[in-house]
Amino acid sequence: MCGRFSLFEDIDSLKEQFHFDFPDDLDARYNIAPGQDILTVINNGSGRSGKKMRWGLIPFWAEDEKIGYRMINARAETVDEKASFKHALKQRRCLILTDGFYEWKKEGKQKQPYRFGMKSKQPFALAGLWENWKKDGKEITSCTIITTGPNQVTEKIHDRMPVILPKNKLDIWLDSSFAKPDQIKQLLVPFDADLMDAYPVSTAINSSKNEGKELIAPMNSL
């Protein structure tokens, strides 16, 4: 699964790289956790638009918003079969921007966190789905991150990784006219391992209450 990530890149730099409109500023975040609002990018019909959404998808038919805490990820292999995700897969796809994500490796009785990112240090886009939920006068826009099998970098730590979309596939992912599940799922594959790296970080990342640049520092530099 993908349960934590970061986004500390300057918003103007993000807008230049991913070509979207977003009127607000953005706080640097080093330890983004489920249930929090995150930056996404959607196609609003006239171009790309940035939108904050709650991480943890709440299906439009759900009775209780708390279901979202169980919907932070969607498996690529079955995303077109699950009632929670199959409608969004066809019409409500988004980019979830990040500059790194975390996974944990069990080492004896301990779990060591690792940070994964691009060798270039550049931000990248994860494949996401979103929904708009309304009930009793309350409205929440929420999203989920699609995961797939590991590549040669992530498999050493975990058996899943988020779907990272290559730059030349971003427009296709956001195009709602591209709606055949079999075609869409061809994009949901492990990312090129040669472009990625990983390193261990402090267990301080384990608590979602912790924030700060020190969380991304390699263990051997602490």
C-alpha cells in the first residue's frame, strides 16, 4: 500500500511542471497521512486545475464518510471490478502530486521506513481516482491512490507501490473520453526502476504528528 508521502516543492514550480491552475499557496509537507487534504490535478473540461481533496475515497453511495479511511488505496488489478472505484476509473481520474513516498521494511521485530523518489529529485504524479460525496447537507471531495506490483527498487522493501505516471501519459490519464477499462489498466504498471532511488529514514516518520525537513534526511546523515 501507499500510506504516507510528501510534497514540499514550491507551488509555482509545480504549476510550471504539471501545467495546471491553482489560486492558493501550498504549505510544504513532509509527512502527509490518510484523512488529510492533499493537492490533486484534474481536467475541468478546459484544462488542468488543481484541487484539494481528502485522502481516502468516499464512494458516492456511502452512508458514512469514515469508509474513506479504508479507501486510501485501490489495487490496479481489481480497480475496474470494485463498486467503490469502477465508476471513478472511467470518469473521475486525477493526478496526485508528490516528491516522494514512504514504505516500511520489517527487520526483525522492527519496521524500518524508507523513502522513495526520483533520482532527478523532481516531483512526479501518482494515478488517482476521485469522488464527490454528499449527505445531510455535507459535501466532501475525496481521492485514492492506485497501487500496483513493485519494481526492482521497491520490491526490496514492499510488495506494492503506487502507480507513477510517466509525463507522456498524464494527458491520457486525465482524458475522460479514454474510458475503456482494459485500455486504462494498461497504464497501471510499475514505474521504470532505473529512474528511482530509495534510502532509509528516521522512524520519526511513523507518527503522523511529526513534520519537518529532517524526516526526509537519509539515516546515514542523521
